[in-house]
Amino acid sequence: MQLGLVGLGKMGFNMRQRLREGGHEVIGYDPRPEVTDVPTLAALAEALDAPRVVWVMVPSGHITDETITSLAEVLSPGDLVIDGGNSRYTEDGPHAKLLGDKGIAFIDAGVSGGIWGLTEGYGLMVGGSKEDVARAMPIFETLRPPGELADGFVRAGPVGAGHYAKMVHNGIEYGLMMAYAEGYELLAAEDLIEDTQAVIQAWTNGTVVRSWLQQLLAKALKEDPQFDDITGYTEDSGEGRWTVEEAINHRVPMPVIAASLFARFASRQKDSPTMKAVSALRNQFGGHAVTRISESG
């Protein structure tokens, strides 16, 4: 197939390469002249044969809004836009309507795989009509991992379903990472354990906790055994928050994922106001000692 690809960042750049290696003609647009194939979105539309397929791979939020609004002005009826970024599922309906009013179809695609997707393939969760998804299947087939279609690709439902599935996927990811990290810290705290990395490495085969994330933790510890080169400051990209908000809306108990999200918030505090309050309260009711800032250095 011929495909326009908007956004050539870490994932988009690799996706362009994987698709080209799979035999597709990919014309990419990015504001950075060193990576783009065409100078503008209008030029991208001109370079593609109608009916066009354009994949948007840009940061969620206003950048995605601006990109889809701009594409609506340069594309034509019969074209198809795929949003492969991490947009919130509630944004997909308005984007589909904006494009649909001009006769342009829309698919939302949750994409997992990160920087490893180039070689390993991308897990894909898409939302859209069966007809639109079928039209784009040659693209999905090339991007997905090798093996059975169902083991790496799903049409989760109508527009919005793909990004909803990806949101929950990323919420689970938060919880998994937190569990592995807590296990690592406990192993490292025990003198009986002579080699923490070796233990986690041994878990990569045959154990019930083995996973790709766990393999990556073993790899990271091998590269930096004490994590001396990084701090614990951890951002969240939004999907974890949205997952917890959806859990509240649906009255679904989600203590693990919620706790992992709050742990990321705590990682950004130089000194916890909550724990300062706890320390002050212990001092007030029991006369327990507190550590003054002047004493802590």
C-alpha cells in the first residue's frame, strides 16, 4: 500500500522503516527537515494517490487536534485517517465527526512496542468500522508482530475502542512495573541475596512472573547494577490517570493500578508534605522525635 505518515519521532520513524521494509510506499511528514519527506501536510496530500490513507503518530492532545484539523482541510472524501498516538478515547468521536463531515473515514489505533517495535513488531488495538479496518489491514499486517493475527492485533470495536483498550493496557503496565520494582528493592535490601540482577535474570525463563518488562529490568540492572545514573523521578504520560478515572466512573476496584499511579506522583516530591504532617502529628500527640531540616543536612 501507499501510506502517508505524520510524525517521525521515536516510534513514527521506526514505523516508517518497518513499513518500507515490508514493501509499502511511505511518505512521511515531520516539522523537522532532517527527517521529513515532504515540507508540509498539503505537500503530503499532493504526493499521495487518492483515495489516501494517512497515519498520524504525534503526541496526544492539542498537537493531535491541530494535525487532524489540518488534514481535514487538505484531504478529500474517500480518504482515511488513522490516529496511532496515545489520544484519550473521548477525543476519537469528535475527530471522527470532524473528518466524517468531509467524507473522510477514521480509525483509532492503540500501538504498543516502543523503540523495540521496529524489530519485534507492534501490538495493535484498533477501533473503527469493519470496512475501514479491512482497508488498512495490509498496514496492520506489516506493523504487527509475527505469528497468529489474534496474538498481536485486535479490532476492539467501533471508533474509540482502540484507544480505550490501549489506555487499559498502559494502566496495567503501570502496575506491572511497580510490582517488579518493589520486588527488586526487597531483593537488594537482603544481605542473603548475593546478586540481585542474577535472581531477576533467572526469572526470565520458566517462572510464572516472566515477561518482557521483567526481561527489560534484568537488562537495565546489568547495564547499571545500582541505578547510579538515574533518579527515581518518574513521569506519567496520562493513560494511567485516565484508567483510574474510568475505574471510578465504572465503579471497578483498581487498587494496584491506582497505587502505582500515586507512587509516580510521590517520586516527584523532594520531601513529602504528607509525611511531614505525619511526623508533626506523632510529635504532637506522643512527643515522638522529629528530624529538623537543619539536622537532615
